[in-house]
Amino acid sequence: MGSRRPEIPDIVVGRLPIYLRALSRMIQEDKEFTSSHELAERLGISSAQIRKDLSHFGEFGKQGTGYNIAYLHDQIRHILRVDHEWPTAVVGIGDLGHAVANYRGFQARGFRVAALFDADPEKIGEQVAGLPVLAISRLQDEVQRQGIRVAMIATPADQAQVVANLLVQVGVRAILNYAPITLTVPPGVYVQYIDPAAHLQHMTFYLDP
Amino acid sequence: MGSRRPEIPDIVVGRLPIYLRALSRMIQEDKEFTSSHELAERLGISSAQIRKDLSHFGEFGKQGTGYNIAYLHDQIRHILRVDHEWPTAVVGIGDLGHAVANYRGFQARGFRVAALFDADPEKIGEQVAGLPVLAISRLQDEVQRQGIRVAMIATPADQAQVVANLLVQVGVRAILNYAPITLTVPPGVYVQYIDPAAHLQHMTFYLDP
């Protein structure tokens, strides 16, 4: 990852959404200012790391008063390019695809589920989350019509690579893969994984055997 | 996170499952040795970081030959305590819970979906992934009977905190939360989040606006 904006380590970029999530939460709590120490405490990341990460993008805090939460939130939204909404496709409308299409956590964070696709003829035309399920053959038209560049794959593992190839072919550049398989994509296409087992393993480290 | 084994930064612990995933993949590819440079290339993490992370746990590589993949894989499984299987509960058997219960990516990585719970009387007794859906009132008995200490929450957001409280009360110590809400848990209980919007934001950073 990271052929563009090469000066920022990808691992730093990956922490920005976590900071943004914490800042959103603070806004909900009606807080106005925060500090790298408070963020550190909430996130389990050192305050020095947080200051260093943010310093890649400018001067956001003031000695003494810390960070203005709303301002920092806006700036990170801008840096992550989620200050506008990305129309997003979901491919694979089984149980998981249904759940993804209905997920409430996208809208406030820069994404709108805008098109649903499935290979199963029985599912075509079904309404899910207010959208019709479309045939895969409609992918190109629909992606171009809506300017979709972000997609989520919720197919079985053995179909995920084929779907990824199709998505890349029609112009999708960012793929979130829910299937438990590693995808191969050409340079300039970004892939992230929903990997629940990795999260579980992170926690079992701390549990007594 | 991290009241136990305080000497290891939690952010390092969080990368171990990523290394383990990459090593598993290399085993599937019949590779025998790897290097921090090869891992770095695959993962977008610097080789220096990888070496530093692993050095917290011992000496795994040899100058010249690099890491023996199977050995390093075994060691990390042991460190993460996934060299045995954790019976795992799923609470909330809607679309998402169905998908989680049927997910193929747990078994090889140290977790077995062992009990399913839902609050909806209509769902009780339904068979999902070979298991009966149980009433929430059965939580304590079943968690104790099976020695369950790991759970996943797949309920709607407005029920997730109540479910988390119940899970903690009956002895669960690691919770993976799929609901788009931040949970409050007492010290000694670990929470991780499935946060698809954060993954999408990580990628839109690299896309042209």
C-alpha cells in the first residue's frame, strides 16, 4: 500500500481512522478539547506515538490547551477524504451481505451503500436495505453510472478472487474483503481485510491459558 | 488493554496475528524460510519494525537464513495462546450472527464457535452451523459448562452494551464487538471491534478525491 503520498507510512495512515473514531465519540460526549494523553489512554497507543502520527499532517495541538476536538476531527476527515461520501458497492448478498448492506456504521463515516450485486439468479431483484440486488452482469454499468470506486466483498471464499478481478476491471480501487482469503490485486488497487480471528488472537494473548 | 504482560506494547501484540496470517499463507505456499524483508513487502510494515516486534519474544531468525516459517508460526501461535482451541460464543443470531456462526476462518486459527444465543423467542431452537440457538437465559449455564471465555457480539447497536454486561458477569473475558458502538467493560476484560468503516477510510486516503 501507499504508492501515492509515499511520505506517510501506511501504518500511520491505518491509525488515523482509529483517532477519528475516538474523536467522534468525544464529540458525542460534548467534549471540546482533548490531549494526546487522553487519546492515548482511550486507545492504548502511546501519547508520543499519537503526537508523532499527527505531526505528519501539520500542527493540530497547542501547548497547554491540547487539541480542539471538532477541528482535529474535520482535519482528519479531510486527510482521509471522507469529508464527502463515497458510494460503495457490496458483492455477495447472503447473510453477511445482508448485514453489511444494513450496517448503520457507514453513513456518518463517509460511505453510502449504493449498489448490491449477487451471482445467484434467485436473489436478483430482491430488495435489501432499500436497494435492489443486481446481477453481476450489471456491475460495469452500475459502477460507472454511480462513479463507484469502493466495494466490499461478502461472497464465499472461493468466489472472492474472481469478484475482486471483476471489480478491478470495472474501475474499483478500494476493496474491503470479508472472505477469509488473501486477494491478489494489481498496483494502485487497495485491499483491506475483515479478519475477526486476528482480533480474537489479539485478545487471547492477555488471557490465562 | 494490557494489564498482564505489561512489558509488551499492545500495538505490538496487535501485529502478531497479522504476522501469523502471513506465515500461514506462506506455509500454504510450501515456503520454508522467510525474512523480515519479505514479510515487510507482503504486509506494508517496515522490516525494522517486524524485527523489533519479534525481538520482544526471543530470537527467531538467523543471520543469513532468516526465519524458519513453521517454527516462527508455532512460536507465535504459542505466544498468542491459540495453540489450543478456544470455545467461543456468538450472541445475536440475525443475518450477521448467521454469517459469523458459519464463518470458515476461525477453526484453523484457534477458535471454535461453540454456543449461539439470541433474545428473540422465535429464534430459540433454530439450528445454525450445526448448533441450536439458545435463549439468553441459558448464557450462564452454557458458558460455565463449556468454559467459554471468548464471545462475539452481533446484536443491534442498542443491545450490545447490555449483552456485554451479561457476558462479563458470567465470566467472558474477551469480546469481539461487531455492533457500531463503543463498549464499556471493567478492567481485565478485553474488547476489540470489527470496524469496516475504519478499513474503508484507511483506503480512501490513497484514492484521488
